[in-house]
Amino acid sequence: MTTLGVYDIGNQKVSEIELDDRVFGAKINPTLFYDVVRRDLASQRKGTAATKNRALVRGGGAKPWRQKGTGRARAGSRRSPLWRGGGTIFGPMPRSYSFSLPKKVRRAALKAALSLKRQEGKLILLNDFPLEAFKTRQVLDVLKRFQVEDALIVTDERHLRLERSARNIPGIETLRYEGLTVYDILNHEHLILLRPTVEKIEGVLMS
């Protein structure tokens, strides 16, 4: 078990928490990061690029000219890819770029990403993140106390005031633990977890 300090929004240590080494002390494998991030980004691709093949372009119902006797090359349709305005050969068509990875691989990569932030000293644990109202300035003041400009804030449940107050701050992203991905963790310099979030993450990854 690894012990890490828990702070309030004033950057004052209020307690300590033991982190499960199976989650926050896992082996770091860059290959897992590559595979899982590539999968996450591929699943976000729209896959809507399309061209018209010879079956989709307009025209071509009648044979342009008779088969023999004209001195020209034989032609059967105006939709031929060889003709101007004809169909496209092997052009892009709507498709899904997503692919699957084993559940064990996805979990191992997530554990490795959490462990990496802890080893780098970029993991910050907060006891809570209370806000009196929808105030971006309050969130900025808290981040300034921790000298953080680029961070992912993960909550254990919906934190409406925090989500709305932080959404306009460049480099700051807020999400709940259910949607946590390796890409989100690696895409930010710091990782900020609320204390209840730690227990939720460990519960999910060790189930």
C-alpha cells in the first residue's frame, strides 16, 4: 500500500489515504498506452467520408454507341470510372474505424496511466471541491494554489457547479469516474481526484 496526502481546496493537508498498489502502483507499459489510445481515438472518428462509385453516379442507362463499326473503343456505360463524370474506383465509403481490445488490456492500461501520474508526482487528491455558486474564478483560485494549469478533474458523481464553472477554463477538463479513459489521463499534465473517487476507481478496476 502507498500512502498519499489528501488536501482541501486551500492546499492544506487534512488526512492521508492508502492507495492500492495494484491500481496506483502497476507496471507501466508504453505499448498498452499506444494500443488503447489508438482505439479511443479511432472510435471517435466519424467515418462519414464518401464518394460515388459507378453504381451511384447518375446516367449510364443506355450504351453510348454501338459495339462495332465506329472506330472507337467499345463502351457500355457513361458511368465507367474511365469517363469524366464517371464513378470513383476504390474511393472512401462510410465505415466504422473502431476496433475492440480485451478487457484485461484496457484495465491494465488504465492502471498504468494512474500509476504513471502517481510516480511523476502529478496526482493530486482533494477531500472535496465545494463551490458556493457557478463561479469560474473560484475554480481558478483553487488551481492557482496548487500551481496547476493543465489538469483532469475526476469526480465520483455529478458535480454540476464544478463542471459548469470549469468548462470555460483552457486546459481543464471535468468528468466522472465512469468515463475515465487512458487518453484523458495522458492528455493532461495533472490528475485531480476527489477522495470518494479513489474508492470508486479501485472498486471498478479490482472487480
